[in-house]
Amino acid sequence: MPTQTVWITGASAGIGEALAVRFAQDGARLVLSARRQSELERVAGLCRDTGLPADQILVLPLDVTDWEALPVAVQTVLDTFGNIDLLINNAGVSQRSLCKDTDMAVYQKLMDVDVMGQIALTKAVLPHMLQRGSGHLTVTASVAGKVGVPLRTGYCAAKHAVMGFFDALRAEVEGQGVQVSTIVPGFIRTDISRNALAGDGAAFGEVDEDIAGGMDVTDCAEIVFKGLKAKTREIPVGKGKEMAALWIKRLSPEALFRITRARS
């Protein structure tokens, strides 16, 4: 089987970093993107430690909100590796603030990073995949893309939006050989809450109890890796009560609304 080219955004930490290492162990050619080049170089080193040759790793710093830079980035990947088999849209930022305390600029940033950035890069890669008649597009959404909870009005809105976009995109392109998957994590032990936006746009700076008790990020990456290999359309991943919320929302929305209200 030909070597896959896997492009991961948000690859400098958390789920993106863990997926990079897991795909390196599988021998994939890797494109690692995020804003912090120094952290990308660190992750590239971890990937080389698995035995992946250095020339099979492209460190490509990228800000997904800089839409004009994205076509150039796509061409850089194609010039380097010749194709893009799997794009993992994993860049993102969370939120920890009540609606009444949240600046509109915070909502705008959440939408720009978590929604528009994912759409823009996907649109830049999509023509290549359609022309080849093959490829796999995926996004890291969230349980928050299906369940609304306190302190995350903007984050839930953004994750609901990407779930809708990628579900609709799947309906458009799956018959043309392009696969689309949504990753739906629950609480995973990363720095997501520490780096989340407070109401004034500053970093929240704390680790939530739920995040601290969440699934190990390496275990998460293994489940996602297997799901992507199997071309699973929706990949839920987590171990806590938040995963039960996905089923409760389907079976009894009113019950879930009562549960989430109790968390406020």
C-alpha cells in the first residue's frame, strides 16, 4: 500500500501531537502545522524518534485564520510530497465564560479559528482530492458540537457549526471518492481548558476537573487513528459521563436539558 501523506493542523500539542506520533509509528509522511514553529519542531523530533525519516516530515507553520496563505501552504505540501491523502483539521480554541460576561471579540475569534479556518483549509485542499478522486477530510469537533453546556456558548456554537459543515460536505463529495470524518472527543487530558478564552479574551489558565479526569491523550489518539483507518464517518472518543450525553440527547433531549442546567 502506498505511503499516506497526512496533514495535521494544531499539531503542536494535545490531540494533534498525539496523532502525529501515532501516524509516524505507522510510517505516514507527515505535514505538521500550527502557529508555533518551535513546538512543531519538538513534535517532529518525537516523530523521528519513532523511526520516521526526517525527509518524511514537513514542518509547515500555519495560521488557519490567514486565508490568503492557505493555497500557498497547500501547494507547498503538494510540491514536497505530491499528494494529500488525509487532512486532519485539528486547530482550535475553547472558551470558559458565561455569555453575559463574554466580549463579542471572543465569539468572533472562536468562529474564525474553530469554524472558518477549518472551512478555508478544507476548501483549499478539496480540489486536489476531487481531481484525484480520492482523499480523506476530517475535523476535530467535540461532544460540545452536539450538547450545549454552561461556560461554552461560543465553543458549542462553533463545534455545532463544524459538525454541520462536514456532515453536509460528506453528502456532497463521498460519491466522488472523498471520505469525510468527524472526530467527537469528550474530556481528554490536554491543555484545552488552560488555553481556553475567558470572557475578556485572556487565557483561562486553569485545568478543569473534567479535563483533569479525562481520557489519556495517547489512548484518544489510538481510537481516532483506528477510526480514520477504517474510514469511520463519526468517531466518538472519551470515557466519561459526557459520552452518555450523546445518547441521552438522541433519546430524550428534555432529560439532557435538565442535566446540563444542573451544571450551571
